[in-house]
Amino acid sequence: MNWKNKVNLIALIAMCLTPWPRANAETTAGAPPRQAAAVDPSQVFTPLALPKEDLVGLAGGDKRLCRIGEALTGLKTVKLCAQEVHILGNAPFAAAAEPSAVVIDEQKPQAVVKAAMVAEYVYVLFASLDLGKASPAQLTILREDGVPTRVKWAPGEAIAECVGKMERKLEPKEDRGLETRIAFEGQAKDGTPVRIFITRWRNDNQWFSLTDLKFKLLEPKSRFVLLGVSGRRRVTHQRNGVNRHKSP
């Protein structure tokens, strides 16, 4: 499908959805799930597939993982370029039949998501459990230029506990290269508040394709629950042989 059709599809989705709130609001007990998102029609998104061999279902087993799965059950999906996706935090993420994730923990301390895309921004949808004072995980972004970029999620700045009451708002620091917000708020069956975060990372050299996104656990007792990855690039218009870009 060419870029014009992609833009038309994204514009249609944007018209049907509410805007993404900027605030890192606290979860309110009893509030309905919030799936706030509107996709910018001037952008082309690429939802990436998580590695199938690492995916685990979020039902049964660990109680808090189960609560995340319960809160996400029933999310609406839309079709984007023949792919079923959820729209969360202004970005589309590949949808599965049942809530599933790559759980990066002591048993599975690393995971690699194949990118093979040009992107100005990368969006990471995740949940986090058992946080300490240090960053629980690191993301290494690899590009064709051979220059790796490493970013970490610092508690209180770019990451917080996702199950139970949120004790404080996030206070992001722009120089860390990550901007994290709440993408979804809901409840498990027993009423426990659950929130899902989305992190946006800006690529400072978008002319080179991204090749791999490597997630690595830093704190053995913590768990980083990877729910989705999506890339976004600007639409290029060509007039009289000159490329013109729409800014984000």
C-alpha cells in the first residue's frame, strides 16, 4: 500500500478518536478505562511485531501480570494497512488475539525487536513492576550508520509502577532523550488500578534506517513488560522534483 493510502487510513482513525492528554494524571479508582489517542494524519506509522518466541500471555500465572492482561482485555482494534492495531498514546501498536507481552526479567533479561525502518520517532508501549531506585531497563537503538544510542528509564522520571495506586506524577527530564506519559488507565477484575505507559524517543539521525531495538534488564528484581513498539516518520511530498517534509 502506498503512502497516500496509509495517510488516508490514519486520517480516518484520527477523526474517530479523542486527543491524547499530555498530563501524567494519577489513576482514579472507579474510572472507566482511558484509551486516549489520535493519530496525526501527516505522519506514517510502522507498528513492529514483537518477537514471537518471547511473547507470553498475560492471563494466569503471576497475579500482577494477570491484572495487566485483565485491564487490557477488550481494547478496540482498527485495521491499518491490513494489520489489526490498537491506538494508544497517539500511536498504533500491533494487536494480538489475547493480551500478550515480552516480559523482560531475571529469566528473560534481554529481547530484540527487529526494526528495518526509517523513523523520526520510536514509541514504546510498556508496563513496569517491582521497581527499585535505579533504572530497571535499557534500550539500545541500532542504526545503519553503526552509531548505537542507549537510553534508560529512570524511576520517577520516565517509569513508575503500573499496578496499584500511582504514588506520584512522573517528572521527565528532557535531556534524558525520553518522554513518557500514561497511554492507558483501567482496572483489573478486582478493581486494582492499572496503567500503561508510552515512551517517545526522537531519532537525531533519521536518514539512516533503524535496524534493531535491544531491550536489556538492568535491575534483576524488576520487570519490564514490553507491550508494543511503533515507528513514525514524516510524510514526504514531492513537487517539481523537490522533496518537502511535513514537520511533526
